[in-house]
Amino acid sequence: MSSTPAGAVLLAPERLARPRLAPDVVVHEPAEPGAPWVVQRGSHQYFRLQEDLARLVRAVDGVRDHDDLADALGAPWTQADVGSAVRTLAGAKVLDDGVPKKDRSSWFRFVPPLTLQFTLLKPDRLLARLAPLVAAAAHRGAAVAASAVTIGGLLVLAFQGADLQGALGRPFAPLLYLCVIGAVLATTAVHEIGHGAVLTYYGGRPTRMGMMLFYMSPAFFCDVSDGWRLPRKEQRVRVALAGIATQTVIAGAAALATLFMGASAARDGVLVYAVVTYLSGVLNLLPFVKLDGYIALMSHLDIPHLRDRAMTDARRWLARMLAGGTGYRRELPGVRWAVPFGLLCMTFPLYIVAGAITLWSDSLQRLGALGALLVLCGIGYFLHHLARGVRRFAREARTAGGSPWRLGAVLALAAAALAVLGQLVQVPYTVNGGYTTAEDGRVTLLLPQSTDRALITSGAPVRLYRAGIATRTRTGAATVAVDGADGKDAMAPLSALIPVRSDALPTPALGLPLDLRGGRDRAPADPSGAAQLDAGSRPGWEWLYTKYVAPAWRW
């Protein structure tokens, strides 16, 4: 079975003696000569089988024992071969264990490490209607036209660099902001329809489509696991890349459309939309998480569960290097780059989770106690994921006969190094917020109410910015006029919190008067915008606690 290594055999002896398939397991015959047999467990798990093992899977019926199965299969099968294969199938959980199957929710699914999927519909009928469109696009002329639009859009963005930089660095009106976000989400839906449409064109059947939170970012998904039944790897690669191809063509068309639009806020919105759509397509190509690029790579190499097996090889390599032992077995012995690829796959999700916490923490903490608690939960999940990786590493070392003393020394040394670095390394501590300008020219710094007032001293430097969706421009400098303890409760307009031109939805904040450098004649051009307070440097551990943990307790 060329899927994952068999796990522990949990079947009762009598069920191992007379095995039968689990009720949620289906065996698919090869789609064409030379294609593999495929076992489907549930709605989205697929396992490839060699022909001999597939014959055994079709023969188990809960009546015949190992001798009967060996006789039915004929040479070269023996009773011992059947027993070994049955244990492998039991470890892969494709045999009936006698336990009633729980009705798992068909509308919600959690995919580790941090993806929440909400099924909205079964897309087979919708995608069947799109099959003629896919057939019309499946020729060389359409591919050339799509490439021309994609490349042409990139050239347009490159030639309009100054306009693009301005659009990325200016706040938008709320309606335009919502339009850009809505267009990006709609494009991800079309992206997923592209996957499903190509799979349907090749004879597969997408099972689910809906919305998801991918590392806390909203997106859509389409379950195309049925692609593993396609007979040729080239077909599976095209299914994997269909979404990115669709997305980049849409981005190119949007960029080309700006050539026919005069200078306006709408044109700025289209430019930003095109850039975001291109970038998300590029990010989708990264093979270190289960995105389209990984699926395409796995399909091209024709190695099921490439990422999981590479990470297993990487953990075993680390365990052998750090803890010794000789009982390590390579999951991918013929793939020379499996270990470095596995190391990147192990660390990249941690990088994404940490990046998501860094990106969203300021905005969430401004929402109050709930937002601060969400940040704390994100940190807890990050630590849980890290601890789980350490446990797996330790288990690999113990299983292979590594020295427990050596393993303990390595873990203790790593913990000590982190503790020392966290105390010695000084990290600049800044607080992000906003500012407003009164009619008389007075400028007020607005910070989250969870800010530690003891960290704010009179004379602390503050930088003022005009913030856009992706970039910001410095528009002024000031110093805090009072200590944090003398700050007052205030209301921050929306334009002081996020890059939106609106004074609606005021939010409670901590207000501190500012002294502008150069006097009021040097007031920032915008009446409100983003601000960053410099509160000095802190040791690493204190910085982490003050910035991400303590705000949850200050409300």
C-alpha cells in the first residue's frame, strides 16, 4: 500500500483472522491499463495499491480466513503473506474493526495545523455544466491567449509602478475597501471552481465546496481528492494548477483594464486587486504547505503523501544526528532532497502561524478583550504545534534506540539556549495605534486600551504615517507630551485604526497629547492616520509577554 506507513493494529484477533473491509471503504479499479488500483476511505482519503494487494482487498469478506484467502488468490500468496498483508491493511484502517462509525459532520472539518473548512454545497452539477467551457479552453490557442493576458497584466503593473505604489499607500473609502475584499474572495471562489471543473473534465468528481479559514485568512476550497483516481499524473498536475491559472488570467485582465480607466479611486482599487490576486497565486505555488504548488509537485513526482513522508525522514535525520540510534528507516530512500524538503515543511507552518499572529495581533487587540484573548489563543496553538513536533522527534529517537541521556541533554541545552537568548537579546518595543488632529491643530495619539501605561513616558518618540493597504508613508514626527498614567479615555475613528477614509465606528482608546516636532506648523497633512510609539527596548521574553500576552489581562 503506497500511502502512509501502517499504524498500530487495533483489530480484535477474530477480526484479523476473518477480515472484511470497513463500511466506508470503496475499491476503485484502474481507470485505464497501467493505472493503479485505488482504495477510498471516507470521502477524501485515497490509497494506492499494487495489483496483488488489490486482489486481496477485494477478496476479504469476513467469512474466509487466511488459508481460504491464500487458496482463493493462488500463487504466490501463502498463509503467511496473507497474514502480513492483513496486518498492513488493519494498520491503514481500511478493515472493519466492529466499532460503529460515528456520523462525522459533513459541513465542518478541521485540517491541521490551522485550517477550518465549512462545506456549503456539492458542486458536481454546477461543474458538469462548465464542462463544455473547459473543453473549449483545452487547446493550444486558449493557452497562448491566457499566457498573453497574464504576462501583459504583469507588464502593465510594472510600467505603472508609481501609480501602483500610490494606490498601495493610500487609505480607501469603506465601500471601495469592501469591493476589493469582495472581489478577492470572489476570485478565490472562481479559483476553486477551476480546480473542480478540470477534474470533472477528466472524469473525476469533486465532493465538497465551501468557505474556509486558512491560517485565519478567509478563502474558498473545493475538495478534489478524487483526482487520485485519474490514470495519468499529467492530468492530476493540471487539476492542481488550474486554480492558479484561472486566478492569474483574471488578475491580468484586471491590470489590463486599468489602461482604459482614468485616474480615480476605482482605478486604485483595481490596481490593488490585481496585485493581491497575482501575489496570492504566487503564494499558492509554495510547496511547503498543502497548497496547489505542493499538490502539483506531489502529482508530478507521483509520490503519494510526499510532504508527510519527507517530514518523517527529516525528523528521523534530526533524531539520528542529535540522539544517535540505528533503527531509522527512510520513507523516501530514492529522493535525495527529502530531508531538506521535510525540514522546510516542518518549519514553514510555524512561520505562517507566527506571521499571522504578528499581522493580526495589533488589529485584534484594538477590538478589546475578545481580540486580545484570540491573540493569546493563537500563541497557545503555536506553542502546542511546536511541542507536538518536539514529541514526535523524541518518539522517533526512542523508537530507533537513541540514547535517552543524549536526547535529554540535547533538549535541555536547547531550552537553556532559548532562555539565555530570550534574556540577553534586546528587542525594540513599539506600540501601533493612530492619531487625530483637532480643529485647533492639537494632535492626539490613540492607542489600544490594553496598552501598558507604565511603559509610556513623557518625551517618547512617535512616528506619524499615512497608511495604505500594503505600504505606508511617514508624514510627521512627535513626542508624547505626558506620561502614560496621565492619558485620558478617548474615541478613535476608524481612519486612525485601519487604512480607511472614514470617521465612522469610533472605538474606545487611550488618548495622549502629542508635541509635534517643529511646532503645529509641521502638522501632518492628513487629519488622521497611523502612528507608532517607540517605548524603548526590552529583553526578548519580556517583549513577547508585554506585546502578546499581557494585553489579555489589562481589560
